[in-house]
Amino acid sequence: MKKNMGIVDRSLRIIVAAVLAVLYFTGTVSGTLGIVLLVVAIVFLLTSIFSFCPMYLPLGLKTKKDS
């Protein structure tokens, strides 16, 4: 896996994941929608940790600046 996410992209995903997790665990969002948002939060967190987004490959996107 070649890294394809920049620091801004990773930071935004971590923030969104944290907000979604807080909404779920405080009970603001529940039921099926809550579970879906929690899964999205987990995916955002994992892609941020590994600096790799599989959806960027077929789209040809890359937010990481080449060194």
C-alpha cells in the first residue's frame, strides 16, 4: 500500500471520526443510522492511521505531496 493521503486529509478524517463517535456514544444518533455512522468513523480512523484510502486508487486521487 503506497501512501496517498496528506496530513490535512488525515486530520480532517480523524476529526470527523471523533465527532461521529461522540454522536453515537452520547445517544444523539442511534439505531441503524448510528451503526452506519460508527462504521464510517472506524473506516475514517483506519484510513487516517495507514495514510491510505482505497477509494482514491480507482479515482486517481492523491492528496499526499511528493517529497
